Amino acid sequence: MSKVLVVEDSTPQREMIIDLLRGSGLDVTVATDGVEALEKLQGSLPDIIVLDIVMPRMNGYEFCRKIKADPATQNVPVVMCSSKGEEFDRYWGMKQGADAYIAKPFQPTELVGTVKQLLRG
């Protein structure tokens, strides 16, 4: 079973994403911001990370840059999932190393499909 780390500070958003991913047969762990997510990566690496951008302590851009610069974590795919839906936000997310970018609100099939596609890749 593939492991997903969901990094999201909003409880309703986090619960919805967890339900969607678990419902599609994935093993989900959670962090509420980038600092906590980095701590979780010390234990074991997930197969993919679903990452919010606007969070306290460390935002998603900074977290993505950190893990993509680290040889131990640089190959873990990252799906940025944010309410920042402008074209520039998408461009900037990809420049930080994200493998995919989904704007909120999103269709459940878009998130699950993107995660499954990156896991296969």
C-alpha cells in the first residue's frame, strides 16, 4: 500500500483530503505545517506528499525547496494543493520543485487521479 503524507493546516481541508485518499486505498499520515512534516520525514519516507502552500511556521514553497534540495528526499513526488489558483502561483509552485499543482477547490477525482498517476510514474 502506498504511503501519502498530507501537509495541511486547515482541519476541514485535511479531513476531506484524508478521506479521499484513504477511500482510494492509500495509507495516509498527516502533518499540520512544514516544520512538522520535516520531522515526519525523519522516521520514514512517504511515497508521495500532498502539500498546502499557506501554512504557519513554514509554508509549502519553503518545505518543497528543502526536500527537493536534500538527496534523501528529492525523489519523493510533491502535489501542491492550494487556494492560490492563479497561473503565477502554479508556475511558482513548479519552480520550487512540485511535481503537480492542484488549485482549491478541486474535484475529488482530480486529486486522487493526480496522486495515483505520480505513484505509477
